[in-house]
Amino acid sequence: MQVELKHTFESGLPPDDTHPYRTGVWRPQHHEYDAWDLDVTGEIPSDLNGVYLRNTETAMFEPIKRYHPFDGDGMLHSITFDGGDARYGNRFVRTEAFLAEQEAKRSLWAGITEHPWNAVADHGRGARTMMKDNASTDVIVHGGVALASFYQCGELYRLDPRTLDDLGTTSWGGRFPVEGVSAHPKLDEHTGELLFFNYSVEAPYMHYGVVSRGGRLTAYIDVPLPGPRLPHDLAFTENYTIFNDLPLFWDERALADGYYSNTFRRDMPSRFGIVPRHGTTDDIRWFEADPTFVLHWTNAYEDGDEVVLDGFFQDNPTARGSERFAGEHKGFETLDMNVLQARAHRWRFNLATGETVEEQMSERCLEFPMVNGRHAGRRHRYSYNARCTPGLFAFDGLVKHDLDTGEEQLVEFDEGVFVSETVMAPRDGSTAEDDGYLVTFTSDMVDDRSECVVFDAAHLDEGPVARIRLPERISSGTHSTWAPAADL
């Protein structure tokens, strides 16, 4: 392995740190590398060509009051596959907030479990305002450029997907929304369009937009909601986009006093808004379903008069009845997907009758779903999901779920080995939905190492076809994406 250390950032964390999301599998990484001639066990397929990108939240300094894992700065990891070869790199996302805190050598913004008034900085972004826009939640590639985003709305930070060179922020010809963009914008690989939303504490509380392959904002509409909400994800079909108004949101009484405390209203239905992709506010149709909160959608598609939506239904979104963490670890019980009881779920919205039918699709606690990107917004059969680790926001297995038959194929890793969100990368010239590879990063706590692991998506039982050593063990994190070489 050939490794070049590009930069090392000085940590402001205590050397004897015991915080559960700054140690263990969440131990932060403060070095930036480029690496090539990587050590490979097995063989990298020559028909795997493109870039796998992963975002992680990285703690840099002691918090003003309390640290939550989603407060960390964004660090992108990139592995480029080219004709049987691979090259790795990682870089911090040079957000405005990251650069300001590096200069100050301290935290300047309050975290999600702190009151915004605790912030030292006199400005901020986000759905609740005065937040640190750390671009650490999601990553997607649009128009050949990687876009890093923040889950409570902010800028879209642009990077070269192969080199991770900083390309500044997105402007869309000067029409980038003042409200920012939430994490989980969606790419339609067939049209090249980017679909996005944002939300805030100000009416109409949500907006939706479409951006062309060439970077032109072609639609931007109001999505009026009854009050401030906490949507986290978006879904789309070939012709429609699907929003959500779920009964987990900021408590109105607390909000009136300037505090952001979540409440779950079991007496309220979940609502889903469906609008033609380039429709207007007046075109939105609302459907009701059982109360829940959904962190991530798997995919959606059209089936005759119906819009079919797959995602992960939470039966206990506020961790009701579980042990409550206090002090420094306040709210960490809601990071355990097993406590939240996340299960694969399917909704069917009939556009002719206005009826909703829904059903649970699995008994297993899973999340962070991915599909073959060529099937995004189209009929899919398979989803690729992460198995949730009890007691920790981390993942210890992969599950290929056949949504037609219900069969689930589990890949378990050794104890102490955790994985990240796993992409499905179609092989060159693929002819079937699962004709390609699953690509993920591992964090091995036992051997203190990380690898990029590649599986044949149609033959998981045969084990990895390649294990590629990375220069350093990387931190657990959130989302990833795959960009085929042809789309770069």
C-alpha cells in the first residue's frame, strides 16, 4: 500500500475521553490520506467501475455543553474503482463552520441536545436556526459532483468525487434557497434530475424543488404543513414526489419558549403528500396512514393506480418505556433502532380512490436501506439494509431483502466488526437488478483496522470477492452513495 498523509488536524478532545460516540467504533479520525496500490485479499472485479463515497461525523473539540454524534464535522471517504484497481482518499468537508472552529480552536455552535442560546457564534443555519451546518449527514453525486449535506438544512458543499478537492458551495445560478437544503436529496439516474426539500419553523414549513442534470433549478414550491415538522427523507417515482408530515415533531409549547423538544402524537395520523414531479402546490394530494416516524425511505414506484412506498416504520419513535439517559448522554436512548422498533414497511396509496393500505414487511430490526440506483423511482425487488446493533447507533450485519418473496439473506461480521451503509453497484453491462456488487466499509474494533469489502450481490453466501485495506480505521457514520463511472 502506498500512502500519502495529506493533513493532520489537532484534536481538542481529552486524551482519556470516555464519551460513547467519541470512542470505540465512533473514535474520530483526524488524518487525511491519499492511498493507492492498496492491499487486497481476493480480487477487485474489473467490471466494477465508479466511486463509493461515505460521510462520517467527526468530533473535533469539546462541546459547549453536550456532544451528540450528529454534531460532528463531515468527513468524506472515497474509493474509486477502475478496471480492477482501487484508490482511496478522505477529506474533511471545508464548511464555513469547520473553518471557523479550526481558527478558534474550540466549539462555536451549540449541538442538537443543547439550547441554541448556548452558541458562541452569532449566526447559524438549519431548520431551527443558529445551528452548525456541518454537512456530515449525507452525500450524493449530481452532475458529476459530490454534494455533502446536513440533515437539518444548510448548504450543499461540492467536492470532486474522486479526489475530494473542495469545489465550494452550490449556487444553482444564484437560485439556491435561502432556507437551505435538507440531507437526502434524491437523484433520478434516468433523467439526471436532483429532487430536494427543506423545512423550518416558519410557514409554510416546507419547500420542494427540482434541479436539472445541468444544475438549473426548474421547480421550487411551497409545501404547506400544519406547523413545524421534522421530515428526514424524501421519496420519488417516475412521475411523482412523496413528502411526509409525521406525528413526531417539536413540542409546540416548548418551541414557544425557545426550546426544541420532540413529542410523538399517537392520536395523529401520518400524512403523505404526493405531487407530480414538476407540479404546483395546488397539485399536492394528501393521504393518511398509521402514526409513526420514518427515518429513511427505501424506494417508491408506480403500480397501476397506486404509488408504492417502502421504508422503515418506527413503532416507538420516542423510545417510550426505555431507560432514559441524562446529563452528558441525554437523548441517546433514541439512537438505538432496536428501542425505536424500526421495521421494513410498505404503503400503497391509491390515486384513484384516495385509500391507503399498509403492511409490515419484516420482523427484523434493520435500517439505512439502499437499492440499485437504476431502479430508484422504478419497480424494485431487492433492498440492501444494515442490521442495527442493540444499544448503539451502529450496524453489525448486512441483509439482502427480497421484497417479492420475503426472503432475507444475512451477512454477519465477526464480533467487534461494524459496517456502514452498503451500496449496490451494478456491474458494467448488468442485466438484472442484483447483477452487481455490494460495497461497504468496515470498522474492526478487534484488529483496529478498516477495509472496503466487496460482495457479489447475487451470491452473498460465497463471501467477499475482495477485501481492500484502508490506511486507518475509520469512524462509524451515516450515509453513502455509489456513482457509476459513466455518470462521472
